[in-house]
Amino acid sequence: MIYRRIISSLKRKRQTRHQLHEDYRALSHLSDHMMKDIGLRWEEGEIVSITPVPITRKAHENAEAAASDAITGGVHDDPGICRHCGAKLA
């Protein structure tokens, strides 16, 4: 039983690695201009997004608030807070 899980885990990792390699190979021939058009760039030998979005505590809280808004229908108690991003309104 445990051997099946180990083998299936290794297969998934191999498939993921193979897919990443194929993606890298497909994008490696593109010029810098074409990469910029699709929102990517080269950084230290890796293909990365032009505008990386770091996961911060505030972003996590905003995501949780958005999820709860979807449940409650977007009703807010405080009109001084933006219903989309959770920032205080002027």
C-alpha cells in the first residue's frame, strides 16, 4: 500500500517536472519583446512574471474578505471601506 503511494507520488513529480521542462522549452525561443507582450521576462536564467504579486498578510485578509463577501452577497457594515480591496476610502 505504501509502495503504491510512493510510486504514484514519484510519477506525479516526474510528470510535473516534464511539463515544466516543456513549458520552458516552448518559451525559451521567444524574443524579449514577445515575452514582454505576454507578461513574462527573463530573470537570472528563469522565466518570471513581469509583475509578480507577493502574498502578504493584507492580500490574504482581502482574499478572505472577498470569499466571505461572496457568501454574504457583498454587504458591508462600514461604508468607508472599499468592497473590492478592503482599503479605507477617503
